[in-house]
Amino acid sequence: MRGTNAVLGAAGLAVFLALGEAAPRLGLVKDEYFPPTSRIADALATELADDAFWTALGDTLTGWALGLAIAVTAGILAGVLISVTPYLREATASTIEFLRPIPSVALIPLAVLLYGTELRSVLLLVVYASFWQVLIQVMYGVQDVDPVAEETARSYGLGTWARTRHVLWPTALPYVMTGVRLAATVALILAVTAELVIGAPGLGARIAVAQTSQAVPEMYALVVVTGLLGLLINVGARTVERRALAWHQSVRGEVAV
Amino acid sequence: MLDVRGLKKVYEGSGRRVEAVRDLTFTVDAGELVCLVGPSGCGKTTLLKCVGGLLTPTAGEVLIEGRRVTGPPPDMAVVFQEYGRSLFPWMRVRENVELPLKQKKLSSARRRELVADALESVGLTDAAGAYPWQLSGGMQQRVAIARALAYEPDVLLMDEPFAAVDAQTRADLEDLVRGLWRQRGITILFVTHDIDEAVYLGERVLILSSSPTVVQEQLKIDLPAERDQLHTRVAPRFAELRTHVYEQIQAAKRGAPVDRLVKDVSSDTPPLH
Amino acid sequence: MKGVLPRGGVRGVLLRLFFVVALPAVLVAGWWIASDDSTDVYWPPLRTILTTFPDVWTGERLREDVLPSVLRLSAGYACAAVAGVALGTVIGSYRRVRAVCEPVLEFLRAVPPPVLVPVIMLFAGIGDTMKIAVIVSGCVWPILLNTVEGVRAVDSVMSETARSYGITGVARLRHLVLRSASPQIFAGLRQALSIGIILMVISEMFAASNGLGFTIVQFQRGFAIPDMWTGILLLGLLGFVLSVLFRLVERRVLGWYHGLRDVSRRSS
């Protein structure tokens, strides 16, 4: 069954690539807008041989990883603190509900003014967008702590720190992992966006350059690279999530937020 | 009314071949309440799905009033065991009962009448506006029964409908089904793994062998038509019948029919109706 | 662990109101005081920003900039919703189709939507069509993939119930498949909404002659800093309002789902 699916999936991919080759060749779409697959592949090969491409990829990954790390750390700390401190959850609820849906791209002009095309511009957007993903999941996770387990720990005289470590953290971990996975995807989107719009160095900026210089196949090749990067991050995050939670009796479903 | 002839169902998938039902032949007369009982895993559900037109048999055929069943027949209703998964949680009780009627293209006045009548029959008039998940398990199964009643079927199939409710609710629901059957004269094929339930409810009990399934025995239940939980279940005749069924099922599990018959049990008699 | 609020009674209501208002009030007051005598060009006093707000976002600007943005977002979002749910239902209903499409869809979903802006500009120029196309092409994937998941997971017993009662074809789609997939579809719609807002702003920042994103960038380039801040506030407000609207719709449509989940959580 799995084998059949893999074959069908490969066939689907092949058809997709073949269509991309045939449509412009048959004149169904203009090939200056939509170059055939083979020409995109050529451009991709040229890119891969170019040092500047690898530098750009490195820049994008740096912005992504650094931003994600900051957002995850801050999200976990804030989430646990808010959930553990009495009344803090109630007090912050309205503020979180207001700040969370603010689109991080609203901060683009501010980032440009404050940091120009520096890495910090990218980080501002990445951190703002992915922080909420982690925070919300952590808060859901802590809320999910079994009151009986909590009472038991309390009755055995475990202190706040020990309870956090042994009761709260294991319960919240699946949610945290989900939050990290969602944040990883969002972080990539915002890292590339910041480069594309602000011009901070990275794949996004390279796409912008390709666009202004009418290097269409190169632009497509770079778009493909960002897609593959996204795919890799997605698959990687899911694998880590599954590995880290293999011990857990129930790998919990995503919380729809 | 309902004719099952030489029914055979073989599941084939990924190199394995499972013969769930080997060769089943039986009939249910119009207005009869027949219980099918057999050891667990004997293909009762497979049989019921073939009868309900949800599965295509490998060989043999199912006839309703002489017409061959090829898909779900329009004059048949099914009550499933998993009431929680059989009612649509996004619809209120009334809408759940009404939906199949809309498919039947009945006028809205007629639909309202049928829904109200069916809900009243199962004692749930007040719950019409509730969502199924707001009700207890027994009440949810009542809703499923009401849906089947409102559909005005000639044949009602019930697939272990009370297996997932508690004992007291179960007794109530059994009386409900028997009451409705006597009142409305529907033909009911009731599948269960509970021997007492089969004997208490049925006019006739079909005992199935274990898989691959054949009809081990047909047993006429000669208890009075008026039955109640308190007296019927302690009647000596009830005990005899249930003992007989129990022995047959034990034998079925071992794979051999028992010849020794309880005194006076009329076995393998064709239905008298 | 959780601070327990007293429920009911006037005191309870007041206390809850206090919790809703307190922190935002403190934060705004803090911003106000901290920035009050600010001479930093980039961080103008909150007082200045708030007094600038009505001057900037006058009736004309609302009509010329905010309205077109919102209309483009609505159009793109609606198209993506229809296309995503329709395609997702088809793909989710057939196992083989799903197996064929899955890798391609996973890849397309993984492409960060903003990089589609330059690509789509090639085809659609820089007009409204381009912006709507960008929003559609970014929003459609989460909706589509979530619909596929939801449609695939239709309960087998419900499915058989529908069949045995003659509920087939369009009725089955309407009363069973789409309803049972609706929690998943809404999860996709929610993700798509935030992507849509991002794309609305970005497509306007890239190439436009009007719109919220365009105007805010103009302010920034012209060093009209307080005006730029009002734009950021307005965008934030827009995001907030849209998310509240979304939640209202979701509450209505998925009321049964939340109720069901609460019941099963309580009993487990």
C-alpha cells in the first residue's frame, strides 16, 4: 500500500514537471513568463554552482534559525510564566488576543527605519510572527495538565520548580513541539518576506534582484529552492516532533487556534 | 418479505482471503421479529451489511419482496450499534430524524408529522431541539430508532443496537423495540450477541455458527406475545430456551452442532406465520 | 495553577472586566508616559500619533486606500476558499487522486507565499488582478490541504448511515462530508486569513498606487513618522477586527463541534 502510494506520488510529480515543460513549449503559456521545467533546472544548476547563492542561502537560514530560537525561548518562558503565576493568565488574555492577530508585516516600515537591511530587521519580523505560535501552544499545554497529577505532586511536597519540571513540562511538551513546528514554518515565510521586501541579504533579496533584472528562469529556480527549504523544514520538524514524543502515550492532535 | 439465499461473503485484500460468511439461507416473514445470535466474530455484521445493501455478497442473493437487493433499498432502515457515530453531531435531534425524509422528497408538513410522531414513540418529544451529544447514550440510540421509524421502512435492521448502553437502559430499550414492533407491525431483523436479549425479543432466533458462518439452527420462541422484563425472564420456558441457545452457541464455537435438544424445542421449524 | 475567578454576581463581572482592561490600560499608559517627551524621530510621543490618526485616516483615505485593500483581500480570500474547498473535496474523496497529488501539493504549500508576488507580477502585471491572484495563490494551500484531511476522515459509520438512508450525491456532500470536515476546513481558513493579510500588505508594498501597504511605505519613505505609526496601528486594528469576525463566524458554524469536544473532554 505504501509502495503503491509512493509510486503514484512520484507519477504525480513527474506529470507536474512534464506539464511544466510541455505547456510553454506548446505555446499554451508564454515562455518568457513561464519557462519550461528544463530551463528552470538549468538555472537551478547554475545557481548551485554560484558561491553567492550559498551565501544567500546561509543568510536566510541564519535569520530563520536565530529568529526561531529567540521566539521559541521567549514563547516557552512567557507561556510557562503566564500559566503558573496566579491571575496572570486572566490579566494577559485580552492583550494577547489583541496583539496576536496583528500582521507582522505591519512592522516592516518600522524595521526599515530602525535597522535598514540589517539582520535585525529580519529578526524583528520573524520573532514577532513566530512568538505567538509558541506562546499559544505552551499555554494550551499547561492548561492540559491533569489536576490529579498536580494534586499528587503537591501532596508529596514537590516545590514549584520540581512540579514544573516533572508534571507541567512533560504534559506541555507535545504542545510545545507543535508550536515549534508551526513557528518554524511561519519563521521561514517571514524571513524570506523581509529579504524580499526590505532587501536584507538572503534568498528573498536574490529573488527580488532576479525579478528586476528580468532573469525569469533564475527567479523560478530560487522560488523552487525556497519551496524545497520549506518542505525540508516541514518534514524535519515533523520528524523531530515524532521522535521527541515517541515515549509519550498519546501524540496529541494540533490545537486549532 | 426478506429472503436470504446462499449468501457468501469473502473479503480479499493484500494477499489474504477471509471467508466471513460461507452459506446462509433464511427467510423473515412480513411483520416478524427475528433475532440473529452467534458467537462474537461470526460475521453477523457482515451479514447485516449484505442484507442492508451496504456490501455486495460474493455469492448468493438477498431479496426483499422478491426484489433483489443491489444497493441500500429505499424501504429499509438500519440502526447501528455506534449511536454516537451514526447520528450527525452537527444536526439537532429533529434535523437528524428529518434528513432522510427530505431525501425521500416528502412535503414539509408530512415530514413534520412523521418526525413528531417518531420522537413521541420513543419518548423524546422534548429533546427535539437538542444536539445528540447533549443526550445520554440510551437517548441517542432512541433518536436513531426514531429516525428509522420516521423513515417508515418495511424492514428494520438493527445491528447490536444496545451493546454499548448500560444494563438498565438496555432493558428499557428492549421493551421499546418490542412495543414498537407490536404497535406498528414492522419486520425487524435484530442482530445481537446477547442470548437473553435474543430470546426475550425474538419471535424466532437464528443461531449462527462461528466463522465461516452458516445457520446453525432456527429456533421458534414460543413465549407469550406479552412479555415484560420482570416475569418473562424468570419464566421456566425462558430459561429452557436460553439454555438451548447457549448450548448451541458453545457448540458453534467448538465447531460442531449439538444433537441433544431440550425437550419440546421445535427446532428447524419453518416460520408459522 | 489556574487563578480561579469568582463567577456570577456584580463583583464577578466587575472583576472580569478589570482583568480584561487592566493590562492594556497599563501598557497604553506606559507607552504614553515613556514617549511623552520623546524627541527621537522614530519614536514619536503616543499623543502625537493619536492626534495624527484622525487627520491621516480621513474619509477619503478610507475610501481610496483602506477600502480597495479590504476588497482585494475579500475577493482573493473568497476565491481561495471556494477553490480550496472544492479541489480539496475532490482530492480527499478519491484515495488514488490523493496519492498522486500529495507530493506536489506538499511542495506547493511549502513555498513561502510572498515569493509568489514577483512570479505573479510577470503574468498579471501590477493591477488588482495581480494582487488578488497573489492572495489566492497563497491562501488556497492551507484551505485545500486541510479540506483533504477533513474529507478523508469522514467517519465510516456516518458514511454507512447516510448510504443506507439514501443520502447520496449532493445531499451527502452538503449534509455529511462538508459538515464533518468543517472543523478542519476552518483550521485551514484561519491559517489562510493571516497569510492573506500578509500578502495583501506585501503585494501593495511591491507595486501599487493605492492601498494600506502602499500608503504606509509612502509615509516611511517620506519620513512622515507619526503618519507611518498610525498606519501600523490601523493595520494592527484591521488584523484584530478580521480575527474577531472570523471567530464570530466560526462560533456560529462550529458551535456543535466545540460543544461535542467539551462533552467528550469532560467524560474522558
